[in-house]
Amino acid sequence: MTEAQPSSKSMSRRLAMIVDDEPDMLSMLRLILEKKCACDVVTASSGLAALELLGDCKPDVIITDIKMPDLDGLQLLKKIQAYDQTMSVIIMTGYGTIDMAVQALKDGAYDFLQKPFDKDHIVRIVRNCLERTTLLRTNYQLTERLNDLALPEGFIGQSAAQKRVLDLLARIADTDATVLIRGESGTGKELAAWALHNLSGRRAQRMIVVNCPALPENVLESELFGYSKGAFTGAMQEKKGLFLEAHGSTLLLDEIADIPVQVQTKLLRVLQEKEIQPLGQNKTFKVDVRVVASTNQNLEEKIRIGEFRADLFYRLNVVSVVMPNLSEMREDVPLLIHHFLALYKRQYHREDLVVAQEVLRHLYQRPWPGNVRELKNTLKSIVLSAAGSSVSLTDLGLQESNETPRQCDENFEDIHALPYNQAKAIIVSRFSESYLRNILVRNRGNVTNAAADCGLERQALQRIMRRYGIVSVDFKEK
């Protein structure tokens, strides 16, 4: 028999289940959790009653006694683990032993408490369990979303900015149009070039990639256009050149802004005439090459100061693809983190590595000025450098901060004369409204993006917005 059922209205909130055959314990814990943990509570007076409830609701955390008449807490723990491993289970008992505690933790319990326990202590543990369950379920959802994504190889994400780029790449891929890919360092410009090639009719041929800044001017020219034997000192044999090697395929000129002006002139002729002239030869050769160029520099500024030819720019910029930076696709950050963590854990045989929830929350929320490349390298470093089987903020040289965010620069003088609880409520209300408005402005009223940005579930953010009368439509672009 169950003593309490959650209403359909409350099911969107986080849910705790208490299992104990002592009515006083059920009542006491229910009052504590509803007041201190802001969650709904269901109660069950036995292990079997708890199992019946699992068919109707999906608790985030279950607090269960060990000594019960029909099904003890350890047996219930095993059945819960078999049913749903995202549920966090706390075992409590008045007859605990070290062996019993060890066994409970081995079987998957989050913690083991001996009665009587400190109320503040159990509140802290339940809050940690609620966060843990939220994180685990979010990760499962991310895995499902990753499995459902049908994106070009290397692309991860579902943000509007990412989708716009992928739609454009799909439309222009199977054409011969010259493409200029622009974007900050680390945004995946070369990945976009590979997508263009692999989605085109030229995909059967190898795409040729030229790292322009890595080659001196004289070497770059000879590498691109080739040369005949004796064309210059050291030319002991004929060289074909990368344009001829890319015949029938795609040639990526990576970081084209660094090409010397003299080479720019010859490159312009190739784009205009579709032919090349190797060094030391008088004849030209027709080439069928789709040219893709990339840069993270301001070509218009380089044109203004005479470092880049305007006519070459117009030849390259037939179609422009601008890669979004990570700040423009914040909602994809959890997906990317989940993907690269799983990738490197498999690659370096660290499948047992557990990354603490506060670390993931830190990673979700931190800025990534180096974009996907920085995020990717950071996650690789975390996996490789982890000394044990878990990673905490301390391992990263960080610690959780309880400071009020800088954006909440409130004047407290007007509430100093009020009772503490009333003053605290006013400050919390001011902070919450300021924070919510800031996060919604930053995400243009998109609640899903705002929730990911601030580390909350969408339903939780909506609940707080309703509490303060804030409506997302007020922040959408008009």
C-alpha cells in the first residue's frame, strides 16, 4: 500500500521516494525534503509497495530503510538498479555495520546513513543525488540524440547555427562552385571542406589539402603548380604539382590569407582560365579542380592594406560559408562534451573513468574562446591526466564557488533594517529576476538554450520563470 501519490501536475518537478515501515520517519523525512530540497515526495511503507510505485512514477532519488518485513533495503536496491540505474538510492538503518555499508555501496547505493542522522546532512546528500540523477538522465538523452543525428562525419550538434551551415553545405556540395570558408580558429573549417568534398561527385578521388602558411613562398609556388627538371637550382626531376594531383577532385587552400601576393597572381589565373603553367615550362595544362579556400582572417582588411588581391577575393568568394563559433551554438556544448568524453575514454581505455557532476557543470558553463578545438583538447587532457577512476574540480585545480555572480551587484542598505529571513527573500528574488532576464536576453528568449547555458533542466528553468512572472516571448527578437 502506498501512502502518497504525486499529482500529474507535480510530476514535472524532481521527485523523491521514501521507503520505511515507521510512519513517523516517513512523515519527518517528507516534511524535510519538501521544505529543504524543493522536490515532490512519495512514500511507501514497504519494499514491495515501493516497487509498485515505480510503475507509476520515476523518482530521482529513493531513500530506503534496510530492515523491512517483506523486502529489505538491499534487496530493493538491487531491483531498483535492474529497473533504472539513473535513480540515486540512499540506504538508511538503525542497525548498521561496516560490512553492510560496504555491501550497499558495492551494489550501487549512493550513500549509507545510520539513524539517527543529522537533518542538514541528509538534505545535502539528497540535493547531491538529485543533481546526480539529473546529470545521468541528461547524459542518456544526449546519447540518444547523438545516435539519432544523421550529420556529416565529424559534425556534432543540433543548434540553429549549426543546422544553417549544414544546410548550406548540402546545397552547394555537388557543384563546382568555388567556396570560401570563414570562421574563428577551432570552428571546424577544414571539417566543412571535407563535408563539401565527401558530399560531392568528386568524393571517389582524394581531396588535396595545402597548409598555406607552412610553406615558404618559393616552395608554395612550386608545390602548387609543379616544375620541370632544371627549372631552378635543385630541380633534379620533374614535379607534377598539387593542382594536377587534384585533377578531378577538390583542392583545399587552408588559411589562404597568408599566400604571398606573387602566388596570388598565379592562383587568380588558375581560377579564371582553369589551367596551370608549371615553373620552367612554356605550355599550360587544363585542370578540372574544385577549389575550396579557408581563412580565420579579415580578408577585407588585408585588401585595404594591400596584402590580398581584391580580384582574387571575388574569385574565391563565389559562395561564402561562415562557421559559427561555440558561443553561437551553446546548446550543442553538452552534446560535444558528452561525445568527446566517450570518444577519448574508449580510445585511451578509460571507460571506468567517472567525471563528477560539478566538473561537467563547469565545462557546460565555461566560455570556449578556442571553440571546438579547445573543448576537444581539454577533454582529451582530462581523460589522459586523470590519476584515479574519477575526476573532480579539485583535480582540475578548481573549486566550487559559492559567491554570488558578479552580474548581481545589489545595494543591500535598504533591507538591513528588515528581519533576516525577509531580507534574504528580497535579495534572492532580486538576484533570480536579474539572472533570469540576463540569461534570456543572452539566448534571445530561447528557453532550451537558456537552460543549457545556466545548467538547469528546461522544466526547472520554466518553473522559476513562472515563479517570478517572466515570459520568454518578451525576450525574443522582434
